[in-house]
Amino acid sequence: MQVGRDKKGISRLTIPVALIIVVAVAGAFVFLSRGSTTSSSSSSSATLPNVPLSTTVSKLIQALNDRNVDGVMTFYGPSAVTHWSGNTGGLSGLYTGTNDIRLVFATTVGKSSTLSANYSNYAEQPFSPTRINATYQIQLVANSTAAGVVNARINASEAWSWVGGSWQISKENWNYVHYDSSFIDAGLPHTATTFPQWSVMKAGGNPDLVSEKSFEWHAGPYIAASVYAFLFGIVAFVVLRARSADAKGSTDKAFSR
């Protein structure tokens, strides 16, 4: 009789226990799914831009005004492409990658003793939250050791992408609708002699192998090393001759005794 009662008690408990298990499993599923959704949502929002592109463009123009080439380069992606076209005073070309882009800014912005850049007619064309095309016009006045007084007006078109928490330029076109240089006006040599990199680039060579003072830059260290070696050789020769003379004098005195 006891066994029958135990079996009957167990059978009565089976349904409540099953219901508790089902409710627990369902609750756990709902909790985990909500957590996954929240995590996915926060991860998605973290990849969206939290800085207006217009703010970044203002900082780019400020870096130009500061004549800060390193600062300018922080706005370009590693595989960025820049195209300078129009009336550039001989600097037209397609510059691929940060090395070539740095070169074009180093030999223009970096050569300026003073520079004032202002931009206007700013407009954006978004393709997605993380890809925006910006257009604006740059009015630039500079005093350059390479080109004299420069006055330029540039129509800029830039494709920006939000990468790694910042806006970066992937493609850029600077169309110089106006360019005037006091060196050009005076008929003085301007691009080919001041910027030897351009002639190398046009010939298909690597501009990174050309410095602005090629002979001094490349030959200088070797000439200095040769001069030091020559002077060291003279000093060593004199010391050895003196020691040889002293040794010979000591030997002669020994034999005379």
C-alpha cells in the first residue's frame, strides 16, 4: 500500500515539476536573447560616427593653416588616392598612398613660411552613415620659399569613410581653378628645379629616393666619414712613428752599453 501511495505522489508532482522546468528554460531563453540583442545593438552603435564630418574638415583646414604636414596626413587612409588637377603650376598628378601624398604636401605646404586657408560652399552627399562625400572650395594664400607668393582657389571633392573611430579620406580631387605664383610671374624657375621629385615621378621613378638636396643628403655622411678616417689615419701614423723612434732609441742605447 505504501508503494502505491508513493507512486501516486510522484505522479502528482510530475506535472508541476515539468511546468517549472519549462518556465525556467523559457525565461532563460528570453533573457539570453535580450542580452544578445542589446549587445548587438550596442556593438552596432559603436561603429557609427560620433563626430560630424564638418568638424573633421575644419580640423583638416586648420592643419593646413598650421603648416603641419604630419597633422594633415592623419586625415588620410593608408591607401588613399589624391588627384591634383587644373592650373596647379606644374604639380598636377595622381598621388597614391600616404608616401606620395606626404611628398606633395611636404614640398608645398611644408615650403610655406606663412599660409592662410579658408573654405566655403561646404556640402555633403552621404552614401551611408559611414561614407560621405564632401565638396567645398579652398581659398589659399601662402608665402613659399619654393614658389614665392602663391594665390590659389581650389575646388575640393573628398570621399570620407568612418574607420576605427575617425573620419579618413579614401579618395580626393583638388581641382585648381586658379593658381598664381610670383616666381611664375617673374619667369623664375619653379617646379622642376625646386622639386626634383616631380621630374622623377614623371619619369616613373620612386620620388622617395630623391631628397631636396640630393648630393648633400646622400654624399654628405660619406664625405664626413672619409674626412674623419683621413684625420684619424694621420694621427695614428704620427703616433706610430713616434713610438717607433722611441723604441729604436732605446735599442741603440742598450747596444752602446
